[in-house]
Amino acid sequence: MKLFPYGHATHPQWQMAAGLVLAQLRAHLASPGYAHAPTLALLYITDYYAAHAQDILDHLSAELPDITDWSGTVGVGIASNNVEYFDEPAMAVMLCELPHDQYRVFSGVSPLPPASSGRFKAHTALVHADASTPDVAELIDEMAQRTDSGYVFGGLASSRTSTVQFALSGHGNVKGQGAAGGVFSGGLSGVAFARDPSGGMALMSRVTQGCRPVSVDHEITACEANVVTELDGQPALDVMLADLGVSLEQSREALVKVRATLVGLSHSADSLNDARSQRAGQFGSEVVVRHIIGLDPARKGIAIAEVPSVGMKLAFCERNAEAARADLIRICAEIREELEPEELTLEVANALSAPEAESAPHAARRIAGAIYVSCSGRGGPHFGAPSAELQIVRRALGDVPLVGFFAGGEIARHQLYGYTGVLTVFTAGD
């Protein structure tokens, strides 16, 4: 297995940043441990460069003519191995060496065919979406249904300027692509991946939560639209105030507490599956976190940024950096443990035990590359220092090629999450 070449840089002028990225990519392409014939590029830029998205794509694709396919998007921050770029002009690129018949770039003008079409058969997909797209959560669910696994991963583009996505397929241009330039606004785009029949390459994905529960699970016993009116047969507002230990008689104190509170929603069966995570003071991946957007004293209800249904489980929660740190370390450790062989050769043992100062991306880790999509409300600012979140990933997962972005909502399974991180790795077979 060869490692995926990657590069990242910041500079006020995108041309200079692109030059620095290209120099890193070419150095990796010339290195024996890295892939020499990549086919797919993942490109992420911060919103400082959004106005130049087409120029950036044209320039990079011209400089890397052997790369036939491009996908990516914009974020208020982007990520690479051990570093985060927030509130500064930056770009990151990773070049993936995959057989052409095992992936398919899709976009609004070149949609992914249904699983029943008999053409390309998607197993999973990296999805970039525009938050302003109507019914975006339903579109994500529908996209997941077009895959064999029912699992997609990615995030909503985030930008203080224009929101753009990259989706360009130059190999076997599909019907409908036309003369599209590869830069889009609105809708969904990304890369669908087929299952490798040889078992040589696979994808492994994990979700890490950024909130911890501050109450037990309650069952929603009555709701109207997005207003929960009853929990466990009791007025929802009364239940929430009791759980938070506040009273409307001290309205200022209650308001401060409610504003810092969110809700974690799950289906009843999913909640049982996540009992172990909750015992550890963390949410599992089945829980989606949503804002409380208002209170309804007349109906003693709670308005949330979701349309729940009777029978769902609801727990009140709060953002917590320590819980987020512990859960991020947990998912990285799970991936490492699953990939480590039962019997270690000397080369593998040395690669896995190398201290951070001496570590470097190594094929022995069986990770060719990684994609990390995190909430724009996380990152270094949430974890206490610049680049702190990606430094945690590197220490826990190991030094691997990685790119990603900070999103306005994270995509995993068939759902849209908030305050989470979604880590996906390209893994090699035994």
C-alpha cells in the first residue's frame, strides 16, 4: 500500500499557497513510500479563497494533468495533518490512488445513479452539501439510500462569503457533465466509492461527539411540529427546568442555563445500543444534537431545531471540551486497534511505537490517507489551543496523510449532525 500525497499552505495570495502545496505534493510523488499514480484529488479551501475557486481549480488541475477527478468544498477553517487553518487564507490537497472503476465523482449536473440502476454500484460516499439547499437533511438521507451500506460521510460547506463545491470528472465524462467548470453552488456533490472486490482498499469511518448528557434519557410522549410538549408524560418545560435545577422565578439564571443547553435525540432502539457511551458520560454516534430555539410557556413545551416524533428519546446536554477530547481519542484508538495485525513485524512495531517527534506517515499503519470533517464550533478554540483538535488526532491515530474542513453541519450514516467530528480513513488490506 502506498500513502496518499498531500500538501497544505497558507498565504494571502492563493497563487503562492498553491505553489507551496504543489511543491509538497511533488516531493511526495517522488518519494518511494507514496503513491506515484494518483487519480482523485480532494481539495479544501478556506472562505478567503472562495471568490477564486475556479481559478484555483483550473491552476491545480493544469499543474497536475494526470489527476482526472476533483472533489472538495470551502470551510471557515480547513484541516490537515496536525494543523488547523482558521480565519486565514489556506488550502489543502490530498491525492488518492484509486482504480477509476472504484469511485465516481457526482454533482448536481452529474448525479449519482440509484443503487438499482445496475450501473456504478456505490458502497459509501463522501458528501459535500450546501446548507441553504432546501430539505438538505432529506437529500442526505436519500443519498445514503443510493449506497449499499446506507452510510455516507462529509459535511455542510461553511463560509462567510460565497459557498462553493468542487466536483470535476475528467475520466469517462458522464452524460450531463457537459462543459461544467467543476465549481458549483448549492445542492450536493462528492465522491461515491465502490467496494473493492480484491479487498486491497477499504474505508473505515467513526463519529465523535462534542457534547455530554446532563440528564437521563426521556421519552417524547407528545409533540407538535418542532415543539416537544411532553416528556415521560410530564410537561416538557417542567422536566427540563427540573433537570437543569433552575426555576422561571429566577428568570435570568434560568435563561443563562437554558441558552447553554442542547438536546440529544435518538430513536429508542438506538438509545439502548448507546447505553455504554452514556454510562461513560458521552453520547454515542446514534445521537444527534440540536439547539433549543425557544420555550412555549402556554403549552409548557420546548421548541427545538428538529421535527421529532413520539417515542424518540431526548436527553439534555451541554458542550464539553473534556468529553469531546476523550471521545475523539476513543475513536482514533478504535481505528488503530482494528487495523493493527495480531502479530507485529519489527517494521510495524517500530512504526507504531515511534514517539511523535520521530513519527512520520508510514505504510505499516495500514492507513493510506484520512479525511476529517469537524464542526466549525470545535477545532483549536474549543479544545484550548491553536490546532489542538488535529494534534489530538495525530497523537491518537498516528501520523497519517490527512485533509478536511470545519463544517456548518457534519454528515455521517444517513444523518446531519452538529458539534461532532467525522473521521474516515482509507485502509489497506492485510
